[in-house]
Amino acid sequence: MERVDYRTFEASLERSAQLEKDLQSNPERFRVLTGDRPTGKLHVGHLFGSIENRVRLQNLGVPIFVVIADYQVLTDRDYAGDIAENVHQLVIDYIAAGLDPDGEKTFIFPHSHVPELNQLLLPFLTLVTNAELNRNPTVKEEIQASSQKNITAGMYVYPVHQAADILFCKANVVPVGKDQLPHLEITRTIARRFNTRFCAGNPVFPEPQPLISSAPLILGLDGSQKMSKSRNNAVMLSATEDETAKLIKAAKTDTDRNITYDPESRPEVANLLLIASLCTGAPPEVLAEEIGDKGASRLKAILTESLNEYLRPLRQKRQQLEQDPEYIRNVLMKGIERARQIAKETLVEVRRAMGMEY
Ligand code: TRP
């Protein structure tokens, strides 16, 4: 069989393009697993960067499992905030953005409530070495960025737990940003080693493939770094239209009055054009041309109007969902029930493969 080298980003991109075609022609052959840490509400960067892609896959007919990685929140901070409230808000954002947990294709669940998934961690830990965990570049970056005085074992081990998130339901596709590729590589390694060691010729796990988002990276309103709530440069999906207008008004631009789309030398202006482009469907160059020498104030007016218009239905839905906490809870209960059902079956297979059926 052909071996694809997932270690080079270019190889992954190429493979992703092919995978994208396969997903469109045979959605029923796939199962997607994706997820987030519940650290707060979602913002525009999340929406355009990942959530809309999930909704798109869902609407192609691909079954989707969305894991809310509540245990993972504990890996890089001493104070995790109100996790229950964060989970609640995250589910509201998901549904408002178009994920549909009412059918039988999309399930949303917190991994803390799926014991059989968590059990997979123990055998999986024996399939990777400390050296492999120590050199994970994403973990290294998170250690650098962490506010913790003492880094815990959880920080090094969570990518193995993430493998359990992905493999418990035998997902074969994981939509990811670049930072998650090392984790997916560990997941693939674990799947491969498990199959080789315990059930050669009769694999229990697929080796899931990364689907690298073609969505552009959305910068914050300061234009210098990724949009992020903690950097205070984000427009939350839950913001009001007035709040949105105010934030955009304060966004950083530059001194050149003539608006052009030039991500390299004018990242702030280009980012605002990009968001307006995603909302209107017009290419950023065309928007820039239309604005011309009417300057940043015109650009901001256009962005405010188009973003508020784009988010209006989502925000209305969001408000409705806020009124119905019972429904949100039921969505989670349904997700947990389905995840547990699948995880139980997988755990039976895993124990059988390991010779631990008594
Ligand atoms: N590590 C991911 C993040 O920080 C969250 C996550 C947990 C995840 N388990 C996952 C993502 C499984 C994809 C698949 O955002």
C-alpha cells in the first residue's frame, strides 16, 4: 500500500484536496470527529475558520461527532473558569451556527461523560514513548504560553487522550488546523501500533486522515495576531450589533487612505476586507476597489453592515436558544448516549484484541 508522508505539510495539503473530493462523492463512507476546548464563547475567527466547515460537511451528509474536550481545559491552567457554563455557551454557538443535533448525523458530547472513551487512554499510553510525547511541537508551544508554574503530566499526555477522542468512534476524517497535525500524527501512530501489536490482519482502528481547512486565518481587529478572546481582539458571535460596530470602529488600520488588498504589507486592512468578503461573497480585491480613496472609515462602515447582516440569523437563533437551557441539556444527553453506545462497542473489541475477555 502507498504510504503517504503526513509529516510534511505539503503532503497533507495534497492528501486533503483528494479527501475533499471523496467526501463530496461518498459522504456515507466517512465519519468525522472534531472538537474544541470549552474555554468560552466562539468568535468570528472560529466561525469562518472551523465551524462553517463542519456545517458544510454535515450538509454534505457526513456523520459528525463533535467532542467538547472539557478535560483538556485543565492541561494548561490552574483555574478553568465555569466549565459548565462554557460548555453550555459552546453548544448554543454550535447550533446557532448550523450544526443540527436533532437528526441522526450530528452528535455533540463532552468527553468527561464517556467513561469507555476515557478507558482507551490506558492501553494507548503503552503505545507511545515519552520521547515522542516530549517532542510534540504544539505541546511545546503550549508549555511556553502556559501561565502555570508547574507543567503537569496532563500537558504531555493529552494528545494520547485526544487519540481516544478520535478512535473511540473509529472516525476516519479529522478537520484540523495546522497546530493539530502533530496530535493527529500521534493518533495515527497509536491506531497503527494497536492494530499491529494486538490484531494483525484484523484492524480495530482506522488511521484517520487530516482534512486541512482551506479557510483563511482570521486575524484579530488589531490585525497583528490570530483572533482570540484572550487577546481582546475578537468579535464574539454573541455580541450585539452595537457592540460589533464599536469594536470595528476601534479596529487598527493604517495611514494610507487608498484602500487596497495587500495581506503582506497591509495586514490590518486586508483582514477587514477579508471578513467583509466572507460575509458578502465579493472578492476582497473588488471590495477594496469599490472603497478606493474613501478610506478606512468607509471600509469599517461596509464591514460593520455586512458582518451584522451576515450574523443576524445566527444571533437570532442564539437568543432563542438562550431561552431554552433544557433543550441544550438534552442535546448533550443525546450526544453522550450515542457516544457511550459506540465507545462501549469499541472497548469490547479492544479488550478482545488484547486478550482481556474474562
Ligand atoms: N485539541 C483541540 C483544541 O485545542 C481540541 C480537541 C480535543 C480535538 N479532542 C479533539 C480536536 C479531537 C480534534 C479532534 O482545540
